[in-house]
Amino acid sequence: MSRQTTRSEELYQEALKYIPGGVNSPVRAFRSVGGNPLFMDHGIGSQLYDVDGNAYTDYVMSWGPLLFGHAPAPILKAIAEAAAKGTSFGASTAAEVELARKITETVPSIEKVRLVNSGTEAVMSAVRAARGFTGRNKVVKFEGNYHGHSDGFLSKSGSGLVTLGLPDSAGVPPGLTQDTITLPYNDVRKFRTAMNTVGPDAACVILEPVPGNMGVVLPTEEFLNAVREETTKFGSVLLFDEVISGFRLSSGGAQHVYGVTPDMTTLGKIIGGGLPLAAYGGRADIMDVIAPLGPVYQAGTLSGNPLAVAAGLAQLAMIEERGSDLYTELHAKTEHLETSAQASANKLKLPIQINRVGSMMTLFFTDQPVTDYATAKTSDTAKYGVFFRALLDRGVYLAPSQFEALFLSDAHTEQDVESTAKAIHEGLVVVAG
Ligand code: PMP
């Protein structure tokens, strides 16, 4: 427990001089949990090593992409082979056609797909397509869901905004969010009522079908059915943001698990095998509004980058190879972590809520069931900070924020889970004080 982080500290001080806040994404700062960010050196399987040589069992997994852990051999090989042929052409390749075909075969609601570089770009482009297709402006979204950092989505958003307590972002003119309507998640009555007014003007309704950005929240089936019914009724595009849940909950994503078919879907994270790649796709009639076929413009110098496509194809091939065992085992390991953490909390009489869907899970320090943004916010984030630091000292790396998910990978062993369960128990003892 005597972790030395001297080199991380030095790098952080140096980083502060050149990078705002010392980080290239605010979720990496340790602001809400106390302390300074760790600088990482390398990862192998479930283990992540910082620049001071400390090892951590990693449950961040680069915020979701690493379904097979760090540096899986088949992905490294695919990247090296692609790199040897050239890193970028800005022209069409056979591999991108293969990846698009794989995505459309695995996620049947996606008839056509465009590859982009980040989840932010995927959502921004998908919404533009939905607006172009419907000729409408308004977008309905839900509190605590995060859809990237494009202007129209930076109000009452999840992830780093809720972590840093920012209801809205500065630098976004009011005009750019005036067409965004934000409603509470899982509230069927409020949603149906709002749709009665806004439905005819709503280009799309966008949601995380399994939210991971206010911590994990379970959607009710009634809610998912209601978003499908109302969007059909009013001719709005139903857009599932599956940047996290795609290929994580099942190869067909949350839409397959819950049996609700959206009109459009955004994907990211896992489909890029740890390289910058994301996608948006959906019904062919909607996707055909995009240039060069239609009037909606969207483009990208590095879109469909050969290294990212190679990494993505390799990861999807690994998913296919492992078959349904992959998800069965992942979910069982995560359930093991859930039940042991719950048992520890019960023993300590510590009120916590654990939300888990498949291999995504969040432990909240509250006595209220967490079903939406308002109830997620009842969690005692100071306690989460204590818990986070206690686990770090025991070699377990969780997200440095209460309002995120922990992710398991295929590389996490039963032994990892056992030792993490022990660390969680000890962490909860520290929290219980
Ligand atoms: N949508 C969801 C559901 C996400 O979780 C994220 C990122 N965590 C994004 C969009 C944005 O993706 P990116 O960070 O790649 O821009």
C-alpha cells in the first residue's frame, strides 16, 4: 500500500504547463476523487502499469473499448500488418467495406453505415442526418445521458459534465441548444406528455438504451417501448447511442438485448479495437440523405483509417470466434463482483446501490434506488472518492468519477475478480470508517 507516484507527479506538473488542466480529456483528471491523475506506461490483459511501475487491475478499459483487455496479440498483429502497408490513404479500401458489412450483419437495424473517428462525431453526424431526413429541427434527449461534446448536446449531460458539476458548457450560444429538449430518463409519463407537444417538430429522440454516463442505470422496458412507440407515431427518428453498449452487452448491442429496434444507431469504442473509430448508421432511406447521395454533408480526412479499421475488424473477429460464451462469461464475472460487493456492504450495514447490466456496473453510495439522473445525484461522491483511493492503493483502477461505469474484459480472470472483491470489501470498510 506504499505506492510511489513520483514520476506521475512530475509529469503532471509538466503537463499543466502545456495542456489545460494537464489532461487531454477532463474525465481523466482526478478532480472529483482527490489527488492527481496517474500517467500510464503500458497495459497487458487486465493489468495496467503506471510510469512508476505500479500495477493495477484495470476496470476503466480505456472507457469501454478494450473488450479483450490491453494489447491483445491478434489486434496488435492486425495493426502492424495494416501499418506496413501505409497509415492513411484518404481513399477507399477493401477493409472498410468488410467492416461496414460486418456491422450491418451483426446489428440488423443498421442497413448502411458511415465510419467516423469519435463518438462525438458519430452522434453529431447522425443527428444532422435525422434533421435532413425529417426536415425538422428539434432533438429530444434525456438527462444524464452523454452523447459527446458537440454544441447541441452540452446541456444537462452526463459523464464529465456531471462529474464536474457543469449543468451546461460555456462557449455554446443559446441558439445552438434551443432546439434540444431534455427530459428525465425512464419517466414514461413525462416523455409521452412532452411528445404530444414537441413530437411533430422532433427530428429525433436520442438516448443511451443502457445509460453508462450517470453511472450505470437500467432502462425500464416500458420506457424503451414508449420511445419506440412515440417516435413511430410522430415520424421522428429513434436514435440509439450505443457508443458504449454496442458489442458490449451482446454483439447486437442493447437493441438486441431489449428487443427494441431503433431507426439509427451510433457505435464507437469496441468497434475500433482501441483505436479512434466510430460509426453511425441505420435505415438505408435515412442514410441515403448523406452526401454524395443526398444533401446532408459529412466528411473526414481520416474516416475509415486503415489502422483503426484493421483493429476494429480484428476485435470483431475475436468476438465472433468466442461466440456466446464471451458474453456469458463476462456477465458471470461481473455478477460475481456485484454479489460480493453487495454482500460486503450488507455485512457493514453500508447503504449502497449497485446497478449492473452485463459487464457494466456502478456502485453508488446512496440508500435510494438509482433510476435516473436525479437519483444518481443522491450518491455521496465524497464517499466514492474515499472508495476510489482505497482501491487504487490496493491495485484496482476504477473510473475517477462516481458517474461512470466499470467495465470488465475477457482478459479479467476469476482470480482478478476474487482479488478485486477483496479490495472492494476493504475499500467499503474504509468508507464505513
Ligand atoms: N456517446 C456515448 C454514449 C458515450 O459514452 C461517449 C463517450 N464516452 C460518446 C458518445 C462520445 O464519444 P467520444 O468520446 O469518442 O467522442
